[in-house]
Amino acid sequence: MADDSNRHERQPGKHTMTTAQHHTTRTVVTTSERLVLTLPQQGDAEALFAVHGDPETNRYNPHGPQRDLAQAQEMLDGFVADWPRDGVGYCAVSTREEPETIIGYAGLYLHTLDGERVFNLYYRFRPSAWGRGYAAEAARAAMAEALPRFPGIPVIALIRADNLPSRRLAERLGLVADPDGRVDEEDRLIHRMAEPKA
């Protein structure tokens, strides 16, 4: 068997984004029409806490909001470590107009669920960014960047049954709830990217 250990090495994104009016010093993973997705980096703990420490953004989170910056830093350390290890992970999301201001996080995390390697699709944004379609746009951009590099790995989303806004978004992105009502260990419904019809 050929050694393909470097097959998923990060090639895109080792640059800064410059347009006629906008510039970021962050490492760009991908962009969309309105958004810039960048690698999480040390120094982002306050921005991460602004999203993950807000009770409103965590209304359906089984763990609740983060309590302090130390929790945010611990989460950030994990986000940062995922990229060199897996070549993929969650991204900081900003608008093209303000590429240094993080409005949320979105992306794919490679892990194992019931013995199967899967991508967990994740999106969480500040309430001030809600209602503009940013979560869907960021999720689509993250999938478009990562999935061609990891063929055959399915996309799932773990969503509480009462989190109807997130479930509707997952459905718009092409994920469907498990027909048997399967849940993970935290009682979240397992949504899975629908197989393309032949």
C-alpha cells in the first residue's frame, strides 16, 4: 500500500487576503461572496468567548455557555491543534468588509462516530450576525474547500431535537436526521449528508 500520510496536507490558505479595500493578516482557508474563513490562532480567545460565552448562542448547547476565558482558551487550543494534525478543522469567520473582526466559527472537524470516520459540521455565530445567511454561506464554503481533499468521508451534524433553527439550516445544507432517530452520547440527533441520487 502506498504511503499517503501527506495526502491531506494543507495546501490552500497559506497567504493573506488582499482586495482593493480589504486586508487581513490572518491565514485564509477560503472565502465566499461575503465571508472570509481563516485559521483559528492563539490570541483569538476573547473573540471565541464572545461567541461561545453568550447565553443566547448556547441556548441549545448541552454544556451551556462558556464560563470564562480559560474555557475559551482550552477550546481554542483544540481548534488550533486540529489543523496541523488533520489538515482540516473549524475556522474563524469574518466579513470581507471587516476581515479582522470575528463574527463566528464554522467548519468541519474530523472524528470517529460509532466506529466511522466522519466530519462534524459546525456553525456558531454572534447574535448580531444572525438572520443574514452567514452560517449557511460559511458552512458551504468550508465544505467546498475540504470535501474534495477528503473523498468518501461523510458529513454529519449533531443537533438537539429542540434546536429547530439549526435543524432547518442543516436540512438546507443537505443533511437529514437519522430515520431511526439515532442520537449521540449527549442525546443530540445525528443528521447526515444525504447520499446523491443515482
